Amino acid sequence: MREASVLSSSQDLWQSCVDHLAQELPEQQFNTWIRPLVAEVAADLSKVTIQVANRFKLDWIRAQYAGRISALLEKISGHGIHLELALAQREAPVRSSPLTRSFEGNGVAEPAALGVPDDVAGAPFKNRLNTALTFDTLIEGTANRMGRAAAMHVSSSLGQLYNPLFIYGGVGLGKTHLMHAIGNKLLADNPASKVLYIHAEQFVSDVVKAYQRKTFDEFKERYHSLDLLLIDDVQFLANKDRTQEEFFNAFEALLTKKSHIVMTSDTYPKGLTDIHERLVSRFDSGLTVAIEPPELEMRVAILIRKAEAEGTVMPEEVAFFVAKNVRSNVRELEGALRKILAYSRFNLKEISIQLAREALRDLLSIQNRQISVENIQKTVADYYKIKVADMYSKKRPASIARPRQIAMYLAKELTQKSLPEIGELFGGRDHTTVLHAVRKMSAERQQMTELNQQLHVLEQTLKG
């Protein structure tokens, strides 16, 4: 079925393309290159013109992404589309210099750190907050309860406890939502507060421009005067020594004046690599909280709430069906919901489990093909350096029993197998043995940072 049939407006075409890219690309790439793009779509869907901020970004997008964007647009619309890239505005050229060419890494400039005009001296201050991302629009569950509580505290008691607040977890779990919620709540209560949300790549860009233009006084004024700094994906500061130095200085200045810093990362502070030890120590000096993949009930609530936001009622049994099959993150849940709604509207059918099964058949097929108990056993055995045969054996030393329990836990989380079926595949063990392993790993995951990180790595490996 062609998706063109469910496009209600020309803008739906571009939004659908962006949604596809958000699922395909790493989060950092998507946020840096795709999210800022503005597209003009012809009413007859024959032409799409993408406005790009500057010449460098235009050339980069043409070389790296234009082909894929064009192919997606044609696939979604069902016909040929002329794609055009255009400069959004004329900019004064920035002279190249040795510093620009070699700054922060191996003699090659950072693409996101070149000539992107943003909040230059004298321009109005932009906080870059998404006003739609608030505590009210965040679904709470076991997976994010501690993070939400800490974020609420920060927004109402700036500069006091939990400073800095370090939030970590996988892609699409709501870390960014929490940061925006903190900023929006603070501004709602104290409109004069100076708040800034940025991605770590933008901080790199700002440091580069300060060196290029010799505007470090303006740079320090901008960052050191904040009441609240929200910085996403600090792992992208790795290997950038000068940027880390400036971030350390900003960090110290903000803490000294009782301002608050909130950061996100894909791993806990001590798991970060190629970040200065003194920075890691600062990251770990406040409160560190993990955001987990949402549990079943939370996934159901998210689906029902987001369907309501689209003006549609999703039956609870359908939400449970989808939630059981889409387990990794909120972004994938949203993608599944969009497919179901589009399929329902195009076929003029009410939403049901059968309709959801049809709409998600590709996704379900991929999952069924990729994740099996046998694959889980092999992956876990390789990770912990034991034999696959140990998964079925009666051996009980901790070096074998623990990986076996982890594999049982993952089998329950990532497949549709019942406890007795899983027990049978682990050497004919009773289902109560599997249940014990699942409960044990689930509880320890909440308490042990190292175990949680290992499980996260295994889950990402198994999901490809």
C-alpha cells in the first residue's frame, strides 16, 4: 500500500519523511542535520524545497542526506518528486583559518561547528525550549519515576539539591523531554530566569566560533550568566579537549553562582570515555538517575494518551498488543502508532488488534526474525565469555548461573515466549526458575548501575 493515500496535506509528506529519518539516523545526526530543516512542499506534492541555514550545511546535506531524503519522499508519496536545496538567507562569509580546519580533532573540522549563525552577540536571547514538552505531557511510570521526581525538584528549587542533575539512558526514552520540562516549569514560575537548552554539538560549535571570531568575552557572558543550563548528550564532548576545558570553566562558574546544570548522556558518568577525569568527577558530584525503557503498563498509557492527542480512541486491548510488541523506547511506540492510525484512516476501518497486526506486519516480522531465545543465549554467552552449552547445563557456579539468569530475563523481555517455553529452552528448567531469574534481574537492574549498563548493551545488540 502506498502511504500517499493517507497524506492529508502537503506538510504531512515532509513530516512523514522526517519521522522516517528520526528512526533511521543516530539521534545526534538527526538533531544536528535534519531537525533544523524547513521544507516547502508544493500543493500537488511534485516539488519539495528544503531551506538550509548556510552554504556549508547545504553542501553537507546534499552529499550525505539528499539521496535518502529524495528516495523517502518518493516512496511516501508514490510518485517522482523534484527535491531542491536552497539557502534560507544570505550570510556574511566566515574566513577559513588553520584553527577552523583543525579545531577539536584530527585536522578535520566538526561539521556542526562551522559557521552556523546562532545567538551571536547582540541577537535576542533564545532559550531553545520546546514549549510542548512539559511535566503535564510526560507519562510517568516506574521507568522514569525517579528522574521525574528529581527534575520536578530542580525546577522548583534551583541551585540547591541535585546539582548537577545527570540523566542517562538509551535513545528515545524521554531524557530530552525531562530537560525541556524543567526549563518550561522554571520559566512558568519565574519568567525572568535565564534558561538555555542546547545539544552538546552546539556547545562545540559555540566554542569554535568564539575562537574564530575572538569573541570569548561574549561566549563567557552567554554561558556563565545562565540560571539554568540544559545540555543534551554530553558524550559528544569526548576527544574535544579545548571544548571540555571551556565546559569545565562554565560548569564551575555556574555552580559558584548557584545556577543549576542538567545533563543527559547515553551512559552513566563513569562509563563515559575520552572525557577529562575532573569533568567526570563533576558530573558524578550531584545526582545521577537512569531512565529505563518503559514497562508494559507505561507503554500502554503512552499509546492511549498519544492516540487521544491525535483525536483517536485506541482500545486498551490494542494498546496492550502494540505495547507487548514494541518494547524499546517511546519513539518506536510513536512510530507504531502513526502506522496504525494511517492504516485505519486509509482503509476506513476501526482500530482493532487485527488491524494493528496488519499495519505493523513488517515490524513484527523483523522482530520475530531477529530476536529468538537461541540468539539471546548466544549473545549473552559471547558477552560473558561462557559456552552456549552452559545455558542448558546444570552447572551452578556464579560465573555461569548469573549469565544464564540474565539470558532468561532478556528472553522474557524481548520475546513472546511463555515462562514454561523459556524454561524448556534452558535445559528443561521449571517455569518457577525462570520467574525467579526475571524478578531477580529486574530488581537488581534498578539498584546496580553496572548491571543496568550491561543489560542496556545486550538489548541494543540484540535489537540491531
